[in-house]
Amino acid sequence: MKLIWPWQDRQRNFSWLKASAFALVLAPAVRTIYLYWDGDYQTVPMGYNSLTYWSGVWATVVLLAALAVTPAIRVLRWPALVDARRMIGVTALVYTLIHIVFYFGMRSYNWPVIFPEMFTRWALVWGTLSTIGLIVLGVTSLDAAIARMGVKGWQALHNTNYVISALAIVHVFMARGNYAEQYLLTGVFVWLMAWRVLDRYRLGTDFKVLALLTTACALFTALFEAGWYSGRRNFRMWDRISADFSWARWDEYVPMIYKDLSTTLMTNFNPDYWVSIGVPPAWQVLFLGLVFVIGAIVVGARRPAKAPAAVARQAG
């Protein structure tokens, strides 16, 4: 079995498409190495904390990029992109394994602490399950595995990538802290899954449907960010209703929750927030979705018009 490099096609010729895709998914690693040599991650244990967090984020980003290949093929009518999907998926696995190594380092390779944590902390349980699933998909991504399993069996196994990606999103969300990347990744994942449902009904390439989907996912991201942020501020209203349900409690909690939700939502429309923190997750989801909307419009405009005779025959 001869090795096919990430920048080669199946005939082992140089592929500009695969080389460009490989450069994009490799860019976070190159940037991290540069920052490390520049001294950004030299402090222990804060360096390990940052490396663990960002390697996990980028592993999830690349995993979602693999899921985005199918919408890109359908919307942009670019079937050649399928050649890059396997490489992107394998890169997501590599990032995940690096993420685990950094986590071990953050825990000072204290195995008596690490192993129990992986099966008792829910965030790590979902992360472990997602990693095991990625390893299985990576091992069976070879042509020999496809030939042995059969196309249908292989496809059924690799459809579990949706579940694996969902577990990765849950793992990111249950990590300690409250970060914009958590909401962005969730919003993108919801968009990708909702698109697949729409595509089953042959609506995946309609730019109007894509525009509605993108708007809905952006609003979902904003509301989800506000609601989750509110929950992480320890407004445990629902946990206490059964014990001390009373209108007085509602009078106490509702204004607090309303204030927190409204404040979080309003920051999405505050330009100062964009400057100080960055583009809000809801807007990033909107911008990413608009790439597909614009792509669908451009591809639709370039589609050749039917000849008058053909139209007449259809009408008859």
C-alpha cells in the first residue's frame, strides 16, 4: 500500500484543491507553533491550559469543516471537494489526539487522577466517546476498509460522524468557563444539521431557504448564548420551583433573568462589543451562512437557461 500525501489526489498527482484545503486546516497548528516559539505558551500551567483549550476548539472546527463539505458540494456544485473530505476528517482526528496530549500535560501526566476523570466528569465522558468514535472512523477511512466492509456498511458507520460531532460540541460546551467559541460552534453545528434535513426535501440549494435557515440559526445562537450565559450566572430558578414555588420567588428571579438576557442580547448589536471582544457568535454564524446563500445565488445565475424549444416541449 502506497502512501497518498494530503496534497495528492488518488492518482498521486499534485492537487491544488487538496493542497489548499490542507494548508487551511494546518494553519491553526502553524500559528500555535509560532506563538509557542514567541513565548505565548511558555508559562506553566497556564500555557497547558491555553493549548488544551485551543487545540480542542480547532479540532472541533476542523470536524465541522468536514461536515460542511457536503453542503459546499451541493450548493456550490463543486463535486471535486469530495476528494478533500477524508483528509479534513483525518486532520480533525490528529488535532483531537494533540488535544488529549495537552490535557495529559495539563494534568502533569498524573494517571491515577486522569483515568477516573475521563469516566466520571461528564465533559470528559462525552469527549472520550467522541475521540473513540473519531479513531474508529480514522482507522476505517482507508480504501481497504471500504472494500472489506462494503460501501453500505462503511457509509452506515461513517454516518455516526453526526453523533460524534454532537458529542464534541457537548464536550466543548461543558468545559469550564464561558467562551464565545462555544456558541459559535453550536450555531454552526445546528446550521449543518438543519441543512441536511432541508436537503432531504430538495431544499438545500434554494437560496431563499438558505437565507431563512441562516437567519434562524443566527437568532438561535444569540438566544442560546443569552440563555446559557444566564444559567451559568447561577440563576437556578427551575431547581427551586418544586421546593418553594411562589409568586414572590417569581417576582424575585424574573427581573434578574430578564435583565441578564436582555443585556447579553443587546451586546450583539453594540459596536463597542465588537471592538473590545470580537464579532459576536450570532453574527459569525450569520456571515458563514451567507457564504452559502451568496454561493447559491451565483451558481443559480450562472446556470444556463433552457432553450425555448425545450421549454415548449415541457409545456406541451
